[in-house]
Amino acid sequence: MRGSAGSTLVEFLLVAILVFIPLTLATMQFALLGIAKNTLAYATFRAARAAALDSADRSVFTREMARGLVPLHVNAADLTASGPWQATLAVAYASALRDASSPALLRLEFDNPTPAAFSDFAVAGTAGNVISNEYINIDPRVGSASRQSRADANVLKATVDYCYRLIVPVAAQLIASVATRILSDPWQRNCLQNLRLPIRARSMVHMHTDIDRRRMGG
């Protein structure tokens, strides 16, 4: 009986170590990943809205994106420790801004307006770089190159890919290993090599100022 009980205990421990513990850790990491995706989606919307108020300026987008990513960079232990919470948020913002400003960690693409839209609707005298935001709803023209109206060209569409840091032990390594076998994009694979998982968000907002291609950068 003692031998049988000992064998059962060993089997239970093996199952716990090989199955239950990794499964629990993976569940925790996927829960955090869901929070991260929601945070990125909201940050992308905020950033696009801010850029829409400032000629689709890429630097404005980046700064507002960093503000939106702050929740992913706050250390909960620092918030419960003694000291001003403003200092904790300042550190978190600095960390988020480094991520948002790094092409290796955050990839931003403006999908609209397109080069063809600038070709169709650029204001005279701006070297093809500015699309006006005035009177767009009474302009019936459809561009020959873009096949868009000027109102369509005044919609800012942004796609953001972000390397989210995986933080749960064991689960992080497992997820990165599996994702490496699936993803082939060099930028994404670079994320995975640093135990970061690429996640994506898109946003679409109507412009409230003229669009300046020079300020869009890229």
C-alpha cells in the first residue's frame, strides 16, 4: 500500500509539473495579452485622434501612443510603495515613450491617405504634400489615381504593430517558441527573440485639419 501511495504521489507531481503548472501560467499570460491588446487598441485610437487634429503629424501620434501605453509600463509594486504616484507614472511614461519611439518595438503605418490621393487632391503650391480639409462634403470629385473622393482622402487610417513584453515565466518561453515557428516576418521574429509578442491594432478617424505628407513621415 505504501508503495502504491508513493507511486500515486509521484504521478500526481509529474502531472502537476508537466501539465497543470504550465497550463496555469499560460492562462495567466494569455489573460495579460488580452489586456495588452485592448490597451493597444485604445492607445492607437487616441493617437490617431490626436494626429487628426495636427495635420497627421507622426511625432504627435507617437507621443499620444506613449501616453496610451502607460498602463503596460506601470509597476504595481511602485504604486503601493511610499512616495508620490506622479513619479511612478513619469517613469512609466518614459518607458512607454522609449518603446513607442523605437522602430524595433513599434511599427506605424499610415494606410490612408495614399500617395495616389495626394496626387489627386494636393493643394496647388504645396509640392503635392497637402490635402485640404475644407469643404470636403461639397466636393464631388473622384480622383483618377486613387478612386477616392476628397472626403475619403481625409480619413486617417493607421496600423500599429507593437512588441508586447511577455512576463509570465515558462509561458513566455513557450509562447515565443511556438510563435517563432508560425511567423516569418523579420520584424516579428526580432520581437520574439526578445520574448516579446507582436500584437496589432488599427484605427480610423476623420481629419479635422489639412493633411501634410511631410509631417506624416515614414
